[in-house]
Amino acid sequence: MDYDTASTDDVDSVVPEEYGGMWFFRDPLDCENLGMTLLELEPDGKGKAHDHADDGQEEVYLVVEGELTVQLGGSEDEPADDEVVLTEGEAIRVGPETRRQLHSHGDGRVRVAIAGAP
């Protein structure tokens, strides 16, 4: 059988705990193509605005707990073109060329499972 396991206890967060947490599971799970990340944002927290135009990676964001606002489009100099609000159990797929930024506008911490692959 071919499988690997990992937990947030095994992986260091790349975000300080006071802001939430972000755990990358690709390497600990020995994934060849799929990136898997768990993101936690504190109330009024936000992720980095980015796209994946250079690497062709599409991403799926699945809200595990809380409420997530996803701003889509725009640029460094222009505001987002669209905004989608997701609650627990809802997901969105974002294509590589689309700029995105994640926000936690709710009262509690938001937890999001993120999967990405070219």
C-alpha cells in the first residue's frame, strides 16, 4: 500500500499563531502534483493577494469552519472585480490567472482546506 499521513502537530505553520496558521502538507505527504494546505485566519485576518499565472496552478478553497470572503480579480493598483462569501461546507475553484485574496470578516476564526495542482 502507498500512503502517508501528517498532522498540524508534525508540520510547522508558516504564519505566526497570533494571525492564525498556515500548514503546507505537500512535502510531509510526499505529494507529486497536489498541494494541500490548511489555513486558519483570525477575525479581520487576510491572506496574501496572489495568482498562479506563472505555475498554472488552480486552487480549491473549502471552508471547514467559519465564514470566508474571497476577493477575485483586480490588481495591486485596482480593487477586486468580484467578491464571494463562503460558509462551512462551501467551496470555490479559482483558475491560475485569477488574482485572489482571502479574508476573515466573521466573529470567529475561519479554517479553510486548500488544494492546488497544475
